[in-house]
Amino acid sequence: MALGEFQTSTPEDALQAVAAAREALEGWANTPAPARAQVLFRALEIMGRRSDELARTITEEEGKPLPDAMGEVRRAMNIIEYAAGEGRRMFGYTTPSELPSTVAYTVRRPLGVVAIITPWNFPIAIPAWKMAPALICGNALVFKPASITPLSAVKLTEVFEEAGLPPGVLNLITGPGGSVGNALVQSPDVNAISFTGSTEIGTGIYAEGAQHLKKVQCEMGGKNAVILLEDADLDKALGGIVQGAFGSTGQRCTATSRVIVEEGVYDTFMEQLVQRTSQLKVGDGMAADTDVSPLSSQSQLDTVLNYIGIGAEEGAHLAFGGRAVTGGEFDEGYYVEPTIFTDVTTDMRIAQEEIFGPVLTVFKAKDLDDAVEISNSVKFGLSSSVYTRDLPRAYRYINTVDAGMVHVNAPTLGGEVHLPFGGLKSSGVGQREQGVEAFDFFSEVITVYIDYADTSRTQARFI
């Protein structure tokens, strides 16, 4: 089923969008932040009215179950609400000067034109959590969504347009990242870049941006682990692990892709994990009873099946699933069974590389220290989790695991919009997204000194 036709833009189109943003920048930057907030509050109201439509578009275009798509829309609304509230809290600070008759303080100023480059797996929430803080800080934007989810991007842009955002402040450009995205990164009129996507592309953008002295933030891959200790509430842990591994078909940067189980509870855990996974229903994301919906594309299906084959070749044991689901209604999508591997070692590719599908690898650990060592054995460090009733061990985990977001007795998934989102090592570079850090990234801090003495200064100044 065709959902629409969209322009394959060129680098020249991208530069025209940058020029439009540059032209609109001064008017938007000079709009008082509380007035900018009113536009965002209107966008919040419009998104609420259109939430069913937006969620259906996500499911039709990207494939995730409709309840997950509704959750994504609510997440976008949360960040818009939070960012709008910051319109009256664009705080600087005053501080005593070491000089007499001098006032010293800081103010925030927009960066200028910002390129927003986003992936397909959260086609409304991720753009929203970049756009909202960027707009409230007074920037003009060029938005380049993933090539396979342009309709969601169009509808999100319509929300801001309907809310009264001035022409040119938000510019949507569709097309391939290799040409359109590169044009944005290289343009001297783009002052900053906010990117979410693969580690390979993100590191390239960060390096290119540094050469042009741009401010860059990149949220990249993950290989997130849950550590399950012997004293944990097993039923609670199983619910979080199954949700984290197979919800949204594993197509989340915070998805659970590894479970590290203390050996005393390993056999019981595996028996119950396979039993619970076998009860998941694979099907159309629009169906109310679907647990695991199709992957986003043929390319993603090929990637996941290739990794399942690699796991078998490397000697891991296929404990559940592992096959494409075809025939009848399944021929209309890219379906794969939720898949579990055991007997996995840390040097295997399925243990090290981001698969971005419903594939879970399970490890056995002697104790907490061994489990943390396994968890830290990958190049990524986005999200992690431990299930335990032992508070001292929980704090040892928090203090030693290599992850930007840690959870105790909760899944590896998500986060709250007023807290920073991002990871360590190859999972991210630059300032974090969301929370107060988002406004730090999308604004410059200007330090002001005012000498109000009525005589000339005789004291020496340094630096």
C-alpha cells in the first residue's frame, strides 16, 4: 500500500532550506521566549487533537504496534510541554564582580541555524525532542528525517505550521542522507547539528562538524544489557526483559539486547523466558493483540536474519525463534520470530554489534563483578539495568557499569523528558539530549560585564 509520494531532494534543495532558515532566524530569535512558548503550547494542543492520526501514521509507515505508536506521540507531547515551560525560564545568572562598580551576569542566545537529522524508528518523538528545545531557544531549523518515514515528518511539521510558527523557522527537507545530509553538515550557514542514528554515521558527522567549528551532538547505537541477580523478583524481571527485548520489535536504541544472569537462577530464568516469549503474538501493528510487529523494511529484515545466521555459525545455541514468518497475511510485511540465543561468548558478533531487531543474547555470570565485566565488554554504553533486592549491590552496579542511563528493577527502555538522555563510549558524543542539557546545547551562554563607574578605571585587567 502506497502512503504517499515524496520529493527526493538534492543538495541544492537543502541549501535553499538553509537559506530560508537564515532569513527567518532574526525575527524568531528576537521574539521573546515566552511568546515562542505560546507557539509550542498551541502545537501541544494540536498534537493532542491529532494524536490518533499521528499514531496510525507511525504504525502504517514504520510498523510498530499501535499502542507503542500512541506512546511515542505522548512522549513527543511531553517534550513539547516541557520545552514550552522553559520559555519563562531562560535563566542566566548574576555574580559579584571582583571589580568595583561592575555588574557581571550571563544571558542565553540562540545558536542560529540548526540541522536536525533523525532516524526512522521514532519518526515523531525523536524529531520533537530536538525541535522543541531548539525552537524555544530561538533557533531556525532544517529538518532532515529518515528516508523511509517522510510522512510522519510531514505531519509533525504540519503541527508546528498550524500552531503559528513563522515561515522559514522550520524547514523540512526529504531525501538521502548521503547527499542532503552531507550538504547540511558542510554548509557554512549551519551553526549546529543534532543527529540520531548509527555510530558510523554519527562519528563521521562529529568529525566533519569539528572541522567546520560547528556545535554537534550525536546520539548513536546501543547494546544494552540487563543484569539479573539471584535475589531478584524473577517475575518482575521477566516482564521487563521481554518488553525490553521484543517490544517495538527490538527497534529501539534502548532495547534490551543482552541478559546477564547470575548462575544460581539461570536455569529457572531460561525456562520461564522461553515460555513467556513463546506466548508473544507476531502480527500487524494495527491489530490490538499484536506483541511483535513487522520490522521496518526489507533491508532491516535482511540484516536481522543475517545476524541470526552469524550467531548460529559462531556456535551460539538458538534457544527460541530465529526464522522469518511468511505466508498469508505475513507476506504483506517483514516479520521475524522473537529470537533467543544462549551459550554466547563476549567475542561473538551477536554479543558485540547492534542488531536492531528482536534478538536477545543470554550470558551466565558467576557474580555481580563478573556480570558487570560482561556488560562493559562492548563498545557501547547507552542504557543498562540490574534486577536485585540487595541495595548495596545495586549501588555497586550503578558506580561501575559503563552506561549513560542506569535502571534498577526496571527495563532498559526510555527515560523521562526532564532528565538527560544519552550514553557513553560509542553510544554518544556531545551534550546530552532532553533535560536542562538540551537547552544548554541549543543556546550559547554570553557573559556580560557592565562598568558603571563615573571615573576611568585604574586597576589592571588580566586575561
